[in-house]
Amino acid sequence: RRHTVTLPLNVAKLHAAIRRVTLARLAVPVLCGSSLRNKGVQPLLDAIVAYLPAPNESHHDLLRLYEHDLCALAFKVLHNKQRGPLVFVRIYAGTMKPQSAVYNINRENTERISRLLLPFADQQIEIPSLTAGNIALAVGLKQTVTGDTIVSSKSSALAVASRAAKEKGKTLGSSREQESLVLAGVEIPEPVFFCTIEPPSMSKQSDLDHALKCLQREDPSLKVKMDPDSGQTILCGMGELHIEIIHDRIRREYGIETYLGPLQVAYRETILQSISTTDTLDKSIGEKRHLVTIELGVSALPENSSATTSVIRYDDSVEQQLPLDVKEAIENGIQSSYFQGPLLGFPVRGVLTTVKSVNMQPGTSMAMVSACGSRCIHKALKLAGGLVLEPLMSLEITTNEEYLHAVLGDLAQRRGSIHEIQSRQENKVVLAFVPLAEMMGYATVLRTLTSGTANFSLELSRYEAMNPQDQSALLNRMAGLS
């Protein structure tokens, strides 16, 4: 016979044991509930207090270096019509007070907090100070954006960098290295979609510019730029839904009925072969003659190179002779040409530019040097032969096994390559790489193929060269020939 013995449950010991294994990262407490029906919300909040570490129990090296100095993370920005920008900050060390100056390490500037508010849903209560572990709303930070690290002063940031350098046995380097100790902010992926955005009339252009500026502070993944040829405003985002949400927010929050152009994929361009070229700019303005000759070479960076953009370097003999202002002018000219490739006008990446010689007449303006550098690199890129790079996405699909064949067949038509197929309980997980251009409207297609049972996630993996046939088709399509 079996006997069941019921022992008294010591709740305090149980809570202590759960907290102990949670802090040691041996287990993760799981709570069930529904925020929609307000079920399980209170137990979740109680569990956060009971099981997760308090601020004074944190042993992170960065926070230990700050000691009692202020260290906070701006994790969200909102714009209030009456109060201006409201910055949500999480305080990790020290104390934050209103009417105090703070230093933004990321922006390298000092701002003043006018008021400090404690948020309660849609209400805010003004408070005199706030200590580590709390979340507050800071009013008056006009330059701070999402993901910035805020400390008490620039000297505080330098002192922390000095302490870190001593612990590592290194000497203190440049000012940028001294201020490199920042909290882990928001990792901003590269935008992969873009489209034009226009106001209903030119009188609304300044209002649209203000709205986009505010939205960029709230959402760092949103990029706005101006087309140098057409003068149109270009909106760059992470996907179709992202740009649609931005478009809707401009209408709802700022009252501007904007028009969006067709959504396009953000391609990149590179070169096929190495080439050297020379360009001379000879121009007289008034009685003054400006004469400069630049020789440079371009070559493709290795595929395994860590550089994601393009690199500029000088021959040793040239670098020693050129003054700093001439170098800056040449680099500005080269960088400006990198923004528009020779094939489709997309940014150039993966190119190594070597400046081989610079000859200029005394009195030549830096603007002319920059213009000559821009013309020379543009000529070299054309001669080197262009190659279009398309964004390759890492795709993960979770579907029932009965729909697996249909999903795989559809991916094959989209130029996808299957990396792996895993089993997850009763479902199959497909890991694949697919060109972004083939993923337009994929959510609707996948819903149709799997009767609404599958879901997927998409993330930029890398940029990859297109094959000649696909590149030719793209060029014809962009030129309106197909």
C-alpha cells in the first residue's frame, strides 16, 4: 500500500527558493494571465518585486564604475503639444533631480532637466528627485533620442572611463574612447524599404518636416533624407507595416494628409574590377584661377571584410604632404559620390578608394578640391563596372506539417534557399534566406497557403550580389522597359 503524506508548505521558503534560482539564472518563473481581461496582471507585478534583483543587488561592471554618480538610459521619447518632448528614462545608478544639468554621452552635449515626472498610466505626478531602479519622465531634454545614455556631467563620464582603463591596465585614450562606456541602447538595423512622401501643398512642407523630425527622435529606425535630384523627401523604414504606421501617425497626430510614393527596396551598389583614373578641375572665378588634379584608384573590398560601407585611404607619400583641410575636402567629395552609385543611384558600399596624388595651384579653394574629388570618384566608379547588391533576409516560418510542402514550393519561386527545417512540438520551423524584393505582401500569401495557421519573422541578414540575369531584369524594370 502507498501512503501519501502532506507536509506543511512554507510559503516564505518557497518564494526565497524561486528568487534564488532566478537570480542565479537557473530557472525562469512563468506566470499566466490576460492583460485584455485584467487577469494575472497583479501577480505578475508582485513576482517582479519578489523574484527579480533590486537595483542595489546589481553587480554589472559598468554600473559599479559609476558608483553613486547618475547613469540613466533614455528608452522612449514622446512629443506632447504642451510640454514638448517627454523622455522616458530608467535610472541605473545615482539620483536624478529637476533643474539639473545632465550630459548625453551619445550626442556629446549638455542639457537641463526642467521637470521630473512620475508616470501613472495617462497621468504624471511631479516629483523632487528619483533614485536608481525607477522610471521617470524628464522634461526639457530637446536633443536626447531613444537609446541615449545620460550621466551627471562630462567629467563624470571621463572619470568612469579612467577607472575602467585603470582596471584593464590601459592608458586613457582619445576623448571619444573616454566616453565610450554607454548603456546598451537600441540596436538599429539598416532600413530596407523606402518611398517618397509629399505634403498636400507646399505650405504644409514645414509642418511635415517638423513631424518627421519628431518621429525620428521617437523611432531611431526611421530615416529621412532628401533626394538631391528631385528635391523629394525620402522615407526609409524597416518594412511595409512600419512605413504604413508612420504614414498613419502623421495623419492622426499631426493632422497632415500626406501622399506616399510606391514602396521600393533599398538596394546597394559596388564595383566589379579595380581601376585608376585622374581628373583635373580648372576654373576661373573672377580674376582667381582654381586648378587641382587628383589621381585615385578604386577596388572592391574582400567579401569577408568587416567594413559595411566604403573605405578611403592615402598612399604614404601623399598622406604626409597633404594638409588636414585638403584631406577633409577630398574625403567630403568622395563621400558625397558614395551616396549615388553609377547604376541605379543607390549608395555604394564595399569599395576601397586610394588617393594616389593631389596637385593643386596655390589659392585653390577647398570647394573646388571637393568637387574635383567627387568628379574623379564618380568617373572611377563608372569605369570599374557596377554590381547591384540586394538585401538578403533571414526568414523563419512556423507552420503545421501538412502545409510544409506548399510553403517550401512558394519559397523556391521566390529565389529562397532553405537553410534548415526543424521540429518544434507538432510544428515545423523553416529557416531560409530570401531576397527582400520577393517578400512584398508575403504575409497575405502565407496566410492563404496555410489557412491562417502559420507565422513568420523576417530580419536583414546581409547584402548579396545579384546574378547577371536578375540584375538585368531589375535595370530594365527601373528604366521602365519591362
